[in-house]
Amino acid sequence: MNHVLTRLYLIGLLLALFSRFAPAAAAEMPPCPERPTLIDPPWVNITDWCLERVIQDDSGGELAFTALVAAPDGTLYAARPLTGEVYALTDGDGDGLPEQAVRLLSGLMLPNGLAFVGDSLYISGGAHLYRYENGTLRTLVNDLPTGAGFWTGGVTVGADGRIYVAIGAECDRCVPDDPARGAILSFAADGTDRQIVATGLRQPTGLAFRDGVLWVGDTVRDGLDDTPDLDELNRVTPGAHFGWPYCIGSDNQPDLAGDFDCARATAPALNLPTQSTPLALAAYDSDALPAATGGLLLVQGGNHDRAILTGYTLSLILFDASGQPLPPRIILPEIPEAHRNTPLQKMHYQNSGFWPHRPLGVTVSREGWIYISVGGGQIYALRPR
């Protein structure tokens, strides 16, 4: 009899552990139209997913939540760069969405990149690379190239255990004094052994691994709005130079005099609309939203000071059998079939999209739900219908 009781106890323990760590089942959610957090606009394809509001915090301004990352325990972390803070969002009302925000860290320098691996939250910002683990914040690196120019971009950790950080250029169009500006750096897990992985990038922001390949977006210099498709999605390979500031376009045409041979520049894997401003990337490995499985999610923050808007979208990039990226499919805002002839530009101006706010960050949760941060302190979730 004791053996029977022991077995029952062990089975109960395993069930308790499973219920604690298992993702919430989509079947437990009410249908999309019945959820109180449902939002419309932005327009969304209701055949593929349901769009819901997670949180809106007007106090944080346009950059209230930039980078996002979801942890295996369901916590959603969000960076607030201008106040030097990182927030932890948890589910306080039991609907599966992490809407309860608590300030986790403060006093950081422009935190603008987040990654979560194992039990560790990695944060890139300014001159620093941080790791937060078991309630302790440790500075791994305090001399990332910084100063004038673009902010330090995203951070990710590869299967090799190295930490990869995107470093913005120091100017719009100039030869950088520091070869580590406009580059991707990597470090050992403890922050030592700095290496320059790739260069020739103007505004690298989001980094993401998909099937072991590192991807990064980049935005062309100002003043070229009338030339189409100059922004880039780049496949990162060691030693690659992507052309900035000397060359532009898929054929790397000369743009700035210098001693660099544009024939040596690595061509983009995919051309994106000029000044659409790729800001964030996330691989989608789940099958919770089958339309996105195996793809790469791309946030394009959009242009500025132009009547004709470009970007302001969340796109899905799928890949062919050889691993080459296919043209992006815009999934937010997505034009319904009944309005198939409506231009994206018109959608923006009739408040059917993100504009006048910008989408800023994207991450995928343990359940396979997609979280998107938007200017004005908003976070949305794409979940199964």
C-alpha cells in the first residue's frame, strides 16, 4: 500500500509541476469576439489571429516600451530607455495576458535591447551590457562604443553561448572613427573576448537567430526617400561588410568617396522600402499561429517628416526551401479582403493602422503568442482566434 501512495504522490507532484510550467492552452480562451481586450483597429486578418490590448501606459510617452522579451515563466520584460528602466509584466487577472507592470530595474543607461536565455535577462544600452539573474544585476561590459549617433541596438545570445550586440553608427553619412561603430559585436558569456562580427551598418537595431543564422535590419541614410527599396534585411556572416557609408542598394552602388571597394560589400538578403526603418526582429518557431510558423517577424517603425508614409508595420518573412527570405507579408495592419484595394497609405491616415504611433518591439511568448510594443505606452498581443 505504501508503494501505491508513493506513486500517487509522485504523479500528483508531476502534474503540479506541469501545470505550473506548461503554456496556457488556446482552447481555454473564449472566442476572439468575446474577449474584453479585443481591439480594432489596427486592422487584422481574423482568419489567422486575434489582436488584443495588453496594456496602455500613457505616462511613459512614445518610448514607454521599446524592446520586449518574453521569459519561459510567462513574464514579459519591456525596456524604457529614456528613464533607464526595465519593467516586468505579469498576468494579474488570469486572462493569460501580462498586463500588470512592475518596475524591475532603474538607473540603467538607455536600455534598448533585451534577450532572455536560461535564467538570465540580458540588457544592452548605451555603453553597457548587463545581465540580470536571481535578483542581481551585473554589468558585463561598460565600454560599448557610444556617444553621438544612433543608440546601441538589440542584443541576442547564440547557440554558441556568445552574446551579440548591435552598435549604431556615429553619424548619418561619414567614415566612422571607431571600426566598432555601425557594427555587430560579440562577447563571451562573461562579457570578455570582444570580437567585431560584421561592419558597414548604419542603424542596426533588432537581432534574431533563425535556424542558427543571425539576421539584422538596417536603414539607409537620410535624403534618399525617392529611391525605392534601400533599407535592408541582412544575413550576418563573420567578417561581412554591408557597405555603409560607402555603398547603397542591393547592387552596392558607390555613395561616398573613399578607399572601400563596393564590389566587396555583402549584398542584403532582402530589400525593404526606403526609410521603413526596421527596428526589431523575432523568430517564430511555434505552431500556435500556423500562418507564422518558421518565419521571421519584422517591425518597421516608419519614416518621418514625409507626407507619404513608409513602414509603420509588423511583417512576416517566410523562407524558401534553400533558406532564402521571401518578400515580407504585412500582418499588422492587414487589409481585409473586403478592402483589398485600399492603399496602406490610406489605412494609416484613416486610423486603421499604427500611425501616428510607431511599432517598436516584438517578441514571442512560450505559448507562441506575438507581443508588439507601440508608441504611447501600448503593448498588443496577437493570439489564436
